[in-house]
Amino acid sequence: MATQNYTWINKYEVAKLLNIHWKTAGGWRLSGEVGWIEGIHYQRVGRQFLYNKELLEDWIAHRNDPDGHLAAIEAYQATLKSNQPKRRRAS
């Protein structure tokens, strides 16, 4: 399986990427109206939120095709350490 590096960006970079005001991104996140999932599309780090740039780019590309975006979400989840097979110790 090919690995992909995911970039986490702040609210100002999200605003530039999506061509919106930075407060709009926070409103979308809070309302849930765009379907962003915490831990997938964004995560809280301390007092700020960081957004997954690659998944947001894919979200833009698949605005009218949720199943297409679901494939990108599944690919991201497959890269998470918590989803990797456990290594067994040799006895």
C-alpha cells in the first residue's frame, strides 16, 4: 500500500484554500453542515484547530460525490497507527 503524508493546516490556511473567511471554516466545523468529521477532517491541538489539507482538497473535488470522498477518508484511516496490524512478539 502506498503511504501518503497528510498536512495539517491552520484556520487561515484553510480560508485561503477554500477561498472563504477563516470564521466561516469554524462555523462549518461547529454546525456540521458540511460533514467534516473530528479526527478526520480536523483535530483540536491545544487551543487551536488544525485541518487535514489533503482531505479538504478531496472534499472540494467530491462535493457532489460523497462516495468518492468516502474512499479518501478510508485511505486516510488506513494510514493511522491505530489501524495498523499489531506485531506479535516471538516466543
